[in-house]
Amino acid sequence: MAGGNMLVVAGTLTVAPAERAAFIEQRADLMRRARSEPGCLAYAISADPIDPDTIRLFECWASQADLDAHVAALRAARAQPQPEPALAPLTTSIRVYPIADEGPRPL
């Protein structure tokens, strides 16, 4: 996708270690839905293998329009009544990185 406008979304969320597994499980359907959305190239919410209170977020979107549609869908879903309250992160740090050029690179 040389010269494309792909976006990587990456971040960390912290939760109480005892709530980490439940936090991720509550988002399993979100991950499944996001992965089926147009332009979603990758979407994962996962436990950090070293820090027991840290969750990693990684998303890759083909375009800004695809990411915008995803965010709009998230906001609409949050506005609907939920069967049970979702666990909230204690802290959140998420960044969006535009990728001007991508492809295999030697490490």
C-alpha cells in the first residue's frame, strides 16, 4: 500500500489485575465486529504478558474514513442500553499513527 493513508491505532489501558481477564472478555464481541468492518486490517485488545494491570490495543485501518466509521459505530453502540455495565479502564493512552508507506523491511 505504498503511498496510502493507512492508520495504526496503538495504546495502553490499565485495569485492576483482578479485572483484566473480564475486561478483555467483555470486548470480545467488539473485536469480532471491528474485524468485520470495512477497512479493518487488524484489531486486538490483549493482555500485556509482563504487566498484570496493562492491556494493549492495536488496530490497523485502511483509511481515515474507515477509522471514522468505526469510531462512529462505537459511539452509537455506547449510547444504547447495555445488559451489564462494562468494566472501565483506570487509565487510557491511545495514539493514531498515519502510515505514508508500508511494506516488508529488514530488521
